[in-house]
Amino acid sequence: MTQSETGNVGSPGPLAEDEQRSSAAAEHLEERPPAPDVDITKPHVARMYDYYLGGKHNYAVDREAAEQMLKLFPQGRIAARMNRRFLIESVRWMAQEAGIRQFLDIGSGLPTQQNVHEVAQAVDPDARVVYVDNDPLVRVHAEALLATEPNTIFLTGNLCEPEDLINRPELREHLDLSRPVGLLLVSVLHCVEDDDQAQRIVKTLSDALPSGSYVAISHALQDESTKEQWAKGREIYQRAQASGRVRTREEITALFTGLTPVGCGVVHISEWTPPEGSPAFEGGGNVVSLDDPDVVKTVPIMCGIARIDR
């Protein structure tokens, strides 16, 4: 329980003040950044997401901001887990059913349960993966995780510069862009505020990939019932060094322009199932429990997989 949760029970005496200072000092010593360029004085969106998932790569400022969001969206934890399951099942389907052996995960976030390379390489140990993120904390943890993983690399990159990203020599050395690729844009395009820019990012990346590639997208959803909540949530995420815009069903669907939706198409995440595959989220392990279908239906996310056809 935090001090804000305990309420003001009166002014502390000298001993209590000493204890508080000691506790604060101990917490400060415990929460040290893993690298000099990792700022733990401000909340960060990737670490907040890690907190929603029950991870350990987060700090007091991240937990405080995440709890503020959970007051607005009590279903936030299950939303993060459903989103993670969408990622896992999309990768599994692409590898197992569509024969994809290369994956480009942009906005990969912190390592957690069943990472993309683990899911893909469970189907084919030679599957190759490139993770991209702009967070130095993600880089630190990814490099430690992938130190002995030759088929998987991490690149620091900016989603909003898709031409530079897709032309990075390291990416092109690791992935053969003459062969199909699974492009993963999961819970990242709502970090792009401008609609035209978001659509251009998808088009630029898709145009660089060959026919037979696939794109998986999930995106935060806004409707009339959540407009006020998202307005308050945006202020919290701006403090967490994240800009962006939540989009309507029509605006999210427009991100798939020029692509061929497969399976159930672009739908609310509670309605999504893997294309031509097993029931939704089969084999997802314990990443998320969907015990409460009523809560699942309130999760503000849309998602879908589409094929690149030329």
C-alpha cells in the first residue's frame, strides 16, 4: 500500500519521520536504473505495460501512473493480457499455418512471457526475429535476453521513421526481404498522433515487404462511452513520455487500407480468433485468464491480421 492509499492519519512524530526517511532511502537504493541512460524519475509507457502484465521491469513512478490508469480503466490488466495473447497467437498462426519464418516486431516492449522469438522458434528453431523499440530500458533487457540467441536481434529505432528503419543495414542483413515477413504492429500505432502519418507508416512498411507477408495490428479503441476516460488517460500517458491518439473503429479499420484481412478480419479483440486455426487463444499458456466474458467485452482494443497481396 502506498502512502496515498493509507490516507492522512495525522502528523507523524519524530520517530515516524525517521522511519519514513529510512524507508524512502531504502526504496531509492533498491530502485536503481539498469543503465545510466535509463530515467526512472518519470513514468514510461513500456514499463507501465510491463506492470499491467505483472512483470518486474518497472519502478515506483511507473506503478503510480499505471494505477492512475487502472482507476480510469479497471479492465486495464486484462486488456494488456488479451493484447499479449493476440500477439502470441498471431505469431503462432503465421509460423505454423502460414509458413512465415521471419518476424519484424516494432514497438516490442519489455521481454515477458512467451516472447515472439520463443513462439516462432517453437515452430521452427531457425525462425528469425528483429525486435525494434526506442526505449533504452527495453534495449538493456533485450540485449541480455538475446546474448546467446543468434537468430534474434534488437534494434533501437523510431516507428515514425519507417523508411530509415526498413533500410537499416542490420535489419536487411538479418531478414531476407525477398521472402515473406510477419510484421507486428501490436499496441503501438496509437502512439502516433497524426492519422495520415499512422497510415503512412503501415503503407511504407508493407510496401517494403513481399507478397505473401502478413501484418498484425492491435490498437486502442475509442467510442462514445470511453471518450472522457481516454481524455484523462492521455494526460497520464503524456507524463509517461508518450503521445498519441486513440482511434475509432472506422479509423482503426482504415489502417488496413490496401491489405487483405484474413480470418475474422478487423474486429473487437474479444471477437478475434486465429485465421483458419484453432479456437481463440488456444495454447496461450497462463498469460491471461478469460474467466469473465463480460469484462472481456469492455476491453477497448481492436485487432486483426492482414495479408500483403500484390
